Amino acid sequence: MSTQTLPVPDRTSIISMQGLEKKFGTFTALRDIDLDVREGEILTFLGPSGCGKTTLMRIIAGFEDPTAGSLQLRGADMRRLPPEKRPINMVFQRYALFPHLDVFDNVAFGLRLKNWPAARINERVGRMLKMVQMDTMATRWIHELSGGQSQRVALARALANEPQLLLLDEPLAALDLKIRHHMLSELKRIQRETGTTFVYVTHDQDEAMILSSRIVLMNHGRIEQLGTPDELYFHPVSLFAAKFLGETNILPAEVRSGAGDDAVLEGLAGRMRASHLPKGLADGQKVHVSIRPETVSLSDSTVGTAPEINGALAEITQIQPIGSRVVYTARLDNGTEMRSQTVRPPDALPLAMGQKVHLKWSEAAVAVLTA
């Protein structure tokens, strides 16, 4: 998986959470949440169903009260501030548009509740509809819109009040794949144009990798890892993080030949080194390594010799052409299987079933997992 990480804005925090916890009866939905939402970023809460990401968003919005911990907006306590008093708007998965109003009136609804003058409403709604490329459909009824068009209207309505923070709860889940990818590009464009801070909730790893400045990976109500898409993808800190984001080769290993930067790992794929090592590794320590398939190269075993480190001899047991990619599965002499992904050539595949190959990967490709 190739990602292009957005720069993380070096700005002040809008929302700050310390020791946040949420319980529903005896069930703890969130625990030990320490997190800052930075001004001007797209921060994504990512994780499987039930991990707490929507609960955390609802606490920020004011729809749920935390059981413990602090929640601050630019240094001021948010916990007693009702939802309507928070400078926050939300876009829901089902959009919540009013079917008895046309596109223009849906976007204008919140502004009229605030008693804005008609001229100002007309100017703001027109600007918002133009930004989401719906200005030619202002008089359309909601039932006349496609899913993607409805999503644009919901986004324009949420941004019309110029919120400091926009919460998006799986807003693309109801769209098909092609439209969803197009809307991700549109969301990035709109966020750049407005400068509004986005907090996005999804269980879809591709959405998170494409859209985010930073990702909050959640697991069982805790923050498993926080970082840029590239940091989470290439440097996961746990087995859960490595497996949840994309495809990877997970192999058990043991620390050999000392510790620190000179540590050598030995396991089912032979001896290997890693350029990024966790602190505190000890000789003999049991770990796992994660090696992404696209970082594993294959070459004909009759050409050259197998690498003594970060490499192995294997036999191709499966070939999966997937559009522009091809995924090879290769079995090592001890039965361990590893996958390699490469660009698919336009004509014949360069390697065949049963062919003996050399596997090779770099030190930077090895992520060492101690948790």
C-alpha cells in the first residue's frame, strides 16, 4: 500500500483530552484517553466495530458525558457546555437532511435559526454550495439527489456556520467504492480551502490512509497507536496495529547477538536486522516482526546467491494477479510462507509456480513488535 502523508500542522490544540474515560454500567467503552486535536488537521479515529471511536466522537460533540477525565476547548472546560453551545458541527452517516426542504433551504436551515439576515444567508449558502459543486442544484429536492450529492449538501450545511471543528461519522459508508474515493479527494480539497479542523471516524483503513494528517488507531477502548499514516503503516507498535493496517508478513523471532542498534533477530525467516528498533530490547527476548509484502523482492534463485541476512531461499506456491499488481506466496524450506507484492507486467508474469526464488528485504522494511 502506497501512501502520501499530509503534513501535520504545527499549530495549537483545539481540543485536549486527559485521562478520559466512559463507562456504560459495568462496561468500560473508553479508558486512559490522552489526546490533542490540532488546529487545521484531519484527525481520523480508526478501528474495528466496538473499539470506542464513535463514543469518543460523541463525547467531543456533547452527545455523551465522560465518566472521568478532562475535556477542554482551547483551555476551557467543555464538559458542562451543551452541544448547541459548542463551536462544532457534525456530519452523520445518514446525512440527516430534511426531505421537505430543497437543497438551498437545507443548507440555510441553521443560519435561519440564528436569525441571520436574508442577504447574508443567500451569500453564505451560495458560497457553500459552490464550494461543494452543488450550486446548480439549489432548487432540487433531497429525493432527487444521489448519495454523493446528498453527502455534499450535508457537508455544505455543516460548514455554513463556520465551525471550529467538523466531526464526520463514517459519512461515506453508504457510497460505492468509486464515488467514495472521489469524495475523499473532495473532502481533502474542501478542508484545504476552509482550513477547518476535521475529526473523521471510519473502520476503513484505506479511507484513513488517504485522508488523514494523523490517525488514532483504537482497540478495546484505548489508543493503540497515534501517528501519521506512514508511521502506522511502516512502523506499527503492536501485532494489532500491524495486522489491522494493510497486508503484512508476521513472523516470530528472537533477539540475538546483543541488543540496541546492533541487535540481530533470528527466526523462521532466518537472520535479519531492522533500522528502527524499540528501546530496551534484551538478548534472548521473544518478538515478532512485520514485513510488508511490497517491500519483499523476488529473484530467480539461479542468478546470484541468497542474502545471508534479510533474505531467504523459497519456492513459489501461489500467484495472484490483481489488476496492476501481482501477489506471490513463497514457501521457505521450513514451511514458513511469505508474500511478495509487485507491479504486474503488461505481458507474461516473470515468475512461475514451483520456481525457486531468492527473497530479499531491507532493514527499513522490518518492523519489530514487542507488544
